[in-house]
Amino acid sequence: MSAAAIILARAGSKGVPGKNRAPVGGRPCVLWTIDDARAAREVSRVVVSTDDAEVAHIAGAEGVEVIARPAALAHDTATVDAAARHALETMGDESLDAFVILYANAPVRPEGLIDRALALLRSTGADSVQSVQPVGKHHPWWTARIDEATGAMAPWEGETLNNNVFRRQDLPAAYIPDGGVLCVTRDALTLRVPGAGEGPHAFLGRDRRAVVNLEGSVIDIDAPIDLLVADATLRARAGLGVGAERTA
């Protein structure tokens, strides 16, 4: 299996403007994902798909191939798979049969995660593998509906609020995609898997698998607090103090 890493780095972001080029751990955010992709043993090619000129400059300075993403695939309703398919078509390499989709705004991942996901994709013959982690205290059994007029609480599903469980350790295991990695076969990404259905997740194919990460081991920056946590985590790993800069 020959795999390519497609790093998605859209310029626009309502939650954290410019997050893909924001300084995190002493360097632009996208560089951490470039490092992860390059470190993966199973990845033979790394590209960055972006409409952000500064991100393109940062990636290009690192010797990484940059794919200019069209405006039609860079707005906030554009889908991940459409951008990844555009990158696949632009690469034009028929020898690639697996694609690792990585978000540039996820600077913190467990070491070896990409190779772990690709190994599972290969060994099982699945259509896709994505990383997940335990939902922790945000468990679906503890999800509620609130009456906006009265503030009254009701269970999201069923008849009993909190499913009558009040200790976290008594909750059944539940997981959520964490944004660390998403691996797909060529057939899945190009929507050629029979029975995959329709909708925004059709590109994951029919046989979908997961690798499980420890809770909190992936940090996907979607809010300002995530930026602070990622920065502190990476500085702690590198032994840098607050305000110190990392030498590239």
C-alpha cells in the first residue's frame, strides 16, 4: 500500500481566525502536522492543500508540495472529502491507494498514530480508519434537552434523565472522532465503494474502523482555549518556558 498524506489547511475560520498559521509551541501550527506526516513510515508523499498564502509559504519553505485549493472548496460549508479529492486529482499519481487526511489545526497527536491507522487499514481491508477517543464526562447518556422558556430538563432520548447513572465510571464506553487522523482507500475517497450510501460521510466507505487514543491525547484547535492548551502541551514536551521560542 502506497499512501499519501493530504494536510488540509483552509484559510477561513470563525472560531480561531488564522489558526493553521498561528504560533503554537513556538512555531506555526501547520508545521506540527507536517512533522507528523513526514515521520510516518508508511507515507511516501506529503502535500498541503490550502487557500492561505502564508500557509503555502510556510509549507513551501519546508520543501513540502503545496496544492492551491480553489475558492469553491475553501468556504466554511465545503466538505473535507471534496478538498481531499481535489488534492488526489491534482497529484495524479495512480500508484497511491491510500490517503491520510490530516487537519493542520491539530498540532498534538500521539506518536506513531498515522502508522497505526494505516496498519489497521491494510490488515483489515477496511475502507477507512479514523482515530477516536473516549468522550469522557461529555457522555451521550448525560445529554439533556432544555426547555428554553422554563429551563426544564428532559433526557435527550428515553424516559430517564442521565439514564439514572450518576458516576462517570458506571457509564458504558463511548467514543468520538478526535481529528487526529483519517485514512481512506482510493475507492472510498473517490466514492466507488458499493453500498457506502450517500451524505457527507459516504467517502468513509462501508467498512469503517477506528484506532483508539487516550482521552486528551489529540488537541484539535476549534476554540481559543484549544490554542492555549495545545501551546502549553507542546512547550511542556519540548521543555520550553512560556514565551520561549523553538528553533526550527
